Amino acid sequence: MFTTIESVQEALATQSYIANDEIATVMFLAEHLGKPTLAEGPAGVGKTELAKAWAKATNRPLIRLQCYEGLDQSKALYEWEYAKQMLYTQLLRDKLQVLLSEANSLTEAADRLAQEEDVFFSERFLLPRPLLKAITADEPVVLLIDEIDRADAEFEAFLLEVLSDFQVTVPEIGTIVAKHQPVVILTSNNTRELSEALKRRCLYLFVDYPTFESELAVVRTKVPELKERLAREAVQYVQRLRTMDLKKSPSVSETLDWAKALMMLNADHLDQETLENTLTVLLKHEADVQKARRELRRGRGSGRDDYDDDRNLRRRGGSWG
């Protein structure tokens, strides 16, 4: 168990996740209070990576539930294997006939059959999905409920019982209570507004794009082979792109992809040709690419080295690993 905020940051740093004070504080409190964490923010800023890093830092298995439109309780919780149950019934038919033939009345036969119900209604026919796996795990786990905003409101409502009591009800068996309360991290890209009931059960964390220094530290950690000067120029340019009115700003994961691409191209510094030829690694909409190219050419034409001007960078407070 972590005793300080700094120890949380150090533990995450061992997993190459650079956490700012806010992230470290929320994870510290979540661990001690036993509450789920809801991490919201733009796509690609490291929300999912936080859950992965936390699982490794705390030496817990990671169980991931990827949400999507149409996800329902059966796909997230469990599936009852009726075909397997029917096969058992067929295989044991002879045994049942012998057992029931020895009964002297229908009542006695029914009683004998009831005594054998555990053979036909047991966990052997239960195929656990991520939620049930997390609840029935023999050791503490980290449960990642990824992109909860993609799931329907009905599924979100179903989660409330799980997050409040850490138990689920299986009609064929009964109520199953968690052996160990999992550490739950939910992520959201803000594609829809989540319910107040869900937010009330969680500690809230907004993960934004990182500051220049934080993002540079991430690049140094993840792509250590990249030259220092080029790493700074790359991060400065990405930060500048995020100040533009783009359909989709480059995420931190795309910054890392770009850094790796620049290294593979043996680039020494960012020149106009390299920038134009690799912009599509950062930007995934043609309108954004054209807008960035026009801005780049306009800046170069005026003799300004805009992407190397720290004063033009917007400072933001996120972090990523």
C-alpha cells in the first residue's frame, strides 16, 4: 500500500508512466478509499495506459472490458452454457432413471431429483466475462472498463450495482459477492455525458494533453534513441498543432508514433520537407493536414521558425506514460 503521493508517482514511473500530481493524488485516494476512478479526457492522452501501468505497479492482473454500442449484461458479465448443460443431462440420463426408479412416490422422486440440482445448476456451466472474472478472482485485480461512454445508458445503469456492492446476481445460481474488491478504473472520451449516479460513485480525474515538459519526458522515456534536439522540436511542433482549430488534434500516442518515424528516417532536425512528408502520422483528416501545411508554408515564408518558438505553445496540465 502506498503511503505518499510521491511513492505513487515513483511506482508509475517504473512502468514508464509519467504522472502529474493530480493523477498521483487521485490514484492514491482511490487505493485507500476503495472507490472506482473515472478518467475522462481526449482520446490518446493515456487513460487506458494509466490502468495498465497501475496494474503492473501494484502487481495485480489486469482485466479489461472494452465497451461499445450494444454491449449488454450477458456479454460483460457471464454466459450460461445451455448446450453444455443439455449434454450433461443426456450423459446422466441413465443414472437419473435408476435414481428415480427406486422412488416409491412422485414426491420422493421429486425430492431425490432436487438433491441433484447442483449437478445441473452450478458454476461449471457459467462462462465468465470480464465483470464476473474480476468479482470471482482469487486475488485482487485491476478492472479496466474502457470507453464507458461508448456503451448505452442502460448498461451504465447496470454497472451501478456492481460498482456499489461489488456483487452480481446470477439467476441460475444466486448472488455472487466479490472475493476481493477490484480496483476499478473507467475511462471516457467524452463522446456523451455520463450519468450523475455513475460519477457519484467514482473519484473523478480529467486527463488532458500534457505540458511541453511532460510530453518531452514521455518521448524521452518511450523513444530514448531519438536525439535530444529532434525530440524537443517534435514535441514543440505537436504542441503547436494542438493550438490550431483541427478536427482531431494529435494525441500523445501519435506523438510517439511520429517520434519513432523520425528516428526510422534518420532525421537530424525538422525541416519543411520532413514535416510535410510525415504530417499524416500526426493528423488523420485530410482537411487537418492541408490546414497544417498551409500554416507551415506561411510561417516559413515569413522567415519565422514557428515550430521552434516555445512562446507559441499552449501549456496544458495532463500527463501520459
